[in-house]
Amino acid sequence: MSEFLPIFINIKGKKCVVIGGGAVAERKIKTLLKYGAQITVISPDITDYIQKKVSTGKIKYIKRKYIKKDVEDAILVVAATSDKQTNIKIAKDSSFLINSVETSKLRNISGIVYTVPAIVRKGDLTIAVSTDFPALSRVIKNEISKLYGKEFASYLKYLKQIRKKIQGQISDSKKRQAIFRNIASKKIVSILRQYGFKEAKKEIEKIIDEV
């Protein structure tokens, strides 16, 4: 995975096309939905899960085989058919981000190939893990998930609120940065892990009161 640049992108409201309607496509769709993608599925057949999302208006479905124009204006494309040559053709036709089960076979394409890492998400905290061995990525993901529990979601939500308050009340940028470093320090994280969010919040309030 060393040739892949780790990057986070905002796909909310962006047209994402998934070609294929099986288990792989379903898994990809579940991830895309979490991030607000505008999804169109192209496939002669789809799983019950995908059909349910179509019925509720969550995704658009076109019941047929893939044709080139399907990906012309798509920001992100997932090639997840059961036919290798079709998946390769989809990748070659795509101009932007492309995810394919045939990643290792893609050569000389104009789009950018991307992979989906194992993701840990706790509120505003997102950690992505990527290796050449997905099973190992999942193991690492599970370990990280235990290390960063649900208290971090509460902590980050609170930091976002406090940050706005500090920015509005303190005009000196150096003082603001000093406060931000203190309320997002190793000490606060240690308190958060050992004693929970309430105790960490108390410590943060003390730091702010001392300013």
C-alpha cells in the first residue's frame, strides 16, 4: 500500500456510481452511505439490502448492464461486477476516483485508483488503517477501537464547542493557541482514558478559568 497517498475526502452529495449489485457492491454502498454520497447503482440484479435502500429512496437504481456513459460525470466509481474484464473497462472509462476488485490489474488509466481502509469512527474521530493484508488491518482496527472508546466522541464534540467560545472571547492568537494545546494535551487524553469524559471536562474548565 506504500504507493497510495493517505487522504480523507468529502463525498457528501457527490455522485458516486456503483456498478454491480452483489455482496461486494453492498459492502461498498454501506460505507458510501455513511458519508452522504449520492449513489447510483448499475446492475441487472441487486441484493435485498440494496433493493431496500432503493425502495426508501436512499439510492438510485438502473436495472441493466454497464455502459460507458454511466461514469462520465461521476466523482467516484466502484467497479464491483462479477466479470473481470468489465471491471477493468469501467476503470479505464472513469475519470476521477475509481475503486475496483481488479486493482492489481489496472494499468494506464486516467482516473485515480483508491482503496477503502479499515475505519475506526468515534464521533468526529476517524482513524483509517491500511495494509496489504485486509485481515491484519481489521485486527489493528479492533485494537485501536478499544484504545479510543466512546468517551473520545464526547471529548471531541465538547472541544468543538469550546473552540468557538474561545475564538469569540480571546483575540490574542498566541493565547488561543496556548489554550488549545493545553485542552488537547497528552495530560487531558490520559485523564480521559483513566477517569472518563466528566473528569477531563473539569480539567479543561480549570484551564480556561485560569486564563
